[in-house]
Amino acid sequence: MNAKLNRKTAIKEVLPTAFGYIGIGIAFGIVSKAAGLSALQAGLMSLIAYGRSAQFIIVSMLLVHSPIISIITAAFLVNSRMILMSLVTAKYFKNDSMLHNILIGSLLTDESFALAMNKLNYTNNKLNFAWFDTANWFAYFVWFFSSVLGALVGNFIENPTNLGIDFALVAMFIGLLYLQMISDKSLKLSLQLLVVVATFILVYLGLIFIPSNLLIIIITLLGCAVGMVLKHVFF
């Protein structure tokens, strides 16, 4: 990464993240095909819903003929973490138009958010619309084409887990976390490691006591609170 905030730089920097989308997109297409959706339907869902974890849930609920209100509620709860992420990124676009803010918020993903937070370490804590918009759109279309491709080849791949496709998203997040930790000089590495360990523990306990559709947003809030306490009390 570097300090440049233009569209060409955005494409270069989002490219590694987009490669992770290919594996997950293909896996989603395969699951969609197994659920009875066509390549067109899988592609349209990726264009309209555009929420990877939510899309997997939507397909699984369609497969068991869940009521539409249940599907909408589940998708909203799973993606509700985007509200928190949008609140964080919004402060960097206070001087931009409403349209620009809507575009950034609508296409924001976990990965583009993590990429942007890492980019701040190189740009003196600044972001602009051109860089973020390009990164979002590039990831958006990679996900769409990967979903369609997965649906097309779904008849030939019976079990994607045998190919390790299901680990692509996890591996991508590990890479983004590593880059964030080594590049953020504003926080001590020991503090960051403590927050990561604390988050792992919270997730483990949360899996026992918290409904899965609320787990991400609750653990995010608790993790932020733990990090704040650790920083101000011990660091």
C-alpha cells in the first residue's frame, strides 16, 4: 500500500482481496445451483442483495421454504454490522455529497472496510471517494461474476469443501488482520494482540449463549468496549 488515493491505486490494492471473493463467490454459486436457482437468479441475488453471509442464509432458507418475512429479518440481522461500519467510515466523507455517501455505504463490505482501515495508516488518516468507490465497485463485480461462474459449474463440483474453497474467506480476513496490525503504528502491538485474543474468547463464549444471527454485532460491540478499556487502563 501507499499514500495515493486514486482509482488506479484502488484497483491494485483491492485486487488481493478480490481474489478471495472468487472462491467464496464460486462456492455461493454452487450452493445456489444445488438449491435450485439458475445462474441468472444467483447473479441477480449477488447484484441486489450483495451480502455474502446473508446470501448463503437466504438460499438455505429458500430451500426449506421459509416465510419471506423470516428471510428478510434474518438477512437484516446478519448484515446489521454494516450499520456500525458505515458509521465509522461516514466521518471521512463529511464534505462529500449525499449520493457519494450512499454509494459508499451501499457497497461497503467487511473486506473493503478492513482494507480502508488499513489504508488510513498510509494516508495520514484520510480517505476519498475515488479510492473507496473504485475498491467497492471492483469487489462488487468480482463477486457477481464469481457467483454466476459458480452456478454454471455447480453441476461439476459436488462438494466445494474438498477443494478448500470454504476457507478462502477466513484466509483473506487473516491476511487483512495481519496487515492492519503490522502497519498501524498508533497502537502498540501487544494491545492489538490482547484485543484479538479477547475477541476470540468472546466469540467462543458467544457461540454458547448468543443466537448466531446476533453474534457478530454483539461481539463487535463487546470487542470495541474491551479494546477501549484495555487501551485507557493499561496502555
